[in-house]
Amino acid sequence: MKIRIGFGLGTRTALDAEPFASLVDALEDLGFDSLWLSERLTGPAPDPLVGLAVAAGRTRKLKLGTSVMVLPGRNPALVASEWASLDRLSGGRTLPAFGLGVADPAEQQAFGVERGERAAWFDEALPLIRRFWTEDHVDHDGARFTFRDISVRPKPVQSPPDVWLGGIAPSELRRVGRLGDGWLPSFCTPSQAAEGRVVVESAAADAGRSIDSEHFGALLFYARGGVPNALARIIAARRPGVDPADLVAVGLPALRAVVDRFCDVGFSKFVVVPMEDAPSWPDELAEIADALLPLQTGAAMARP
């Protein structure tokens, strides 16, 4: 089982040009597997595809993922073209991950899709994106989209890129099984992830497909000085009865212990996400590398 350690910035971190550049350079130099940027139109984080394009231009090995890009409200032909362009210009390093979008009135206004319509939009759009990546002539008649003999160019280097999905609700788990190539949930314990994997794999089997055994991972959140109060309230609302300390590791030794427990139940792809801004991102990443990258097969541990 190949362990891979990525790093995500979540939706709360805003970085200007130089701090972002130093973070990206450190991820590449230290041997992290991937960078993941989240989407929140009403938050301070940069647009994920723009940020990943900047990162692609500064790196040669670092993979580039979203956690996640909102799909409902977007034309699948344009999404396919954007990701194919990034994949080609980065040499095949993209890790597209899509979601329904946060249930927030301001966000929903921006995307123009009613909350109850998001799942149906997603289910029609994602298969189309894969077709645009792999087929030269696409015809489609659906509830939301109609295409006649359309060919989206360029094609990605990966044929096609693997698509990662998140979520832990029963409907989300079934969607991963039906449509996803990998599962990357957040705010769940190793035991909950193991239980969810059973549902994902069962749904995949029902759909006549399978998911690579090494395409199961998790977003893992950590804090240095305790779980922030605002986050604790969010966790209490989303996961009633769950201790926030079970979902947010406090300190790097605790984060390493969480990764070990996920590995014990067969998960191997991880994105660690800080809950606080670091005074120096290169220093922060060096400490994370010391704690976690020994787990990563073939990790490049040399310091710049």
C-alpha cells in the first residue's frame, strides 16, 4: 500500500503571491505528494484552479487537487476543458475532486442552482466531463444539457484523470460508488471511514464497477493549540455527539497517530489541513514532513 501525504489550505487561508510561492516551493522541495485548494466564493481563499495553475508553473512533481471544486452551476464542457488544459500543461499531475457545494445562501446565489437541484445536476455533469476527456464526438440529451457532436480540446495527458469525491452521508457514499474513482472524506474517524468504505464499494459493485483499493483517503485537520471554538461549533452541528478532538488532531504527534489509525483500516491517501495560519509556511511544512513523510513510499526527504 503506497502512502501519500498531501497538504491543503482549506477555505479560510488567504495568501498573497510571495507566501503562496514559498509554500508551493516547500511542498515540492520536501517531497509532499500534492497540494489541494478548496473553493469558497465568499471566503478569502483563492480560486482553486487559478491557484493550482500558479503552483503548476513553479513545480515539476507536485500533484494538483481540489478539495473540492463545486460542479452544480457549471457547464461540464467548460469544466472538462479547464481541467484538461491544466492536466496537459502540468504534465498529467491533476487530481480533480468535485462536490455539490456548501449549503449557504450566498454561495448558492453565485452558482445559480437551487439546493434541491444540486445532486441531479452533479449526476448529469460528471459523466459528461469524463466523456469530453476521452471522446471526440459527444452527443447528449439530458434534463440540463444538450450537446451535438461536440469535441472538447485539448485532451488531458491522463486518460482520463481520476475523479475524487467526498462526503459521508449515505447518499454521498452511494454517489462515490456510482461515479467516483476515489473517496476523500473529511471530519470522520477511522472507524467511520472504514464503515463508509463498505457502502462505497457495495454501491460500486451494484453499478458494475470497482474503485482502486489505494484510492481511499481522508482530509485530516490539525491545530497547534487546541480546536478553535468556531470550528468546535461547526463540528457539533455537523457531527452531533462527536468530540471535536476526535476529528481535529491537536499537535503533530496526534496527527501522526491519526494517520497511523487510518492506515490500519486500509486508507492510504491523506491531505493534512491546518486550522491556523503558520508564521512561516516553509518551517511548518518542514515539521510536518519530519512527522509524516517517513510513511510515504519513495518520499524525497532531502532539505533544500
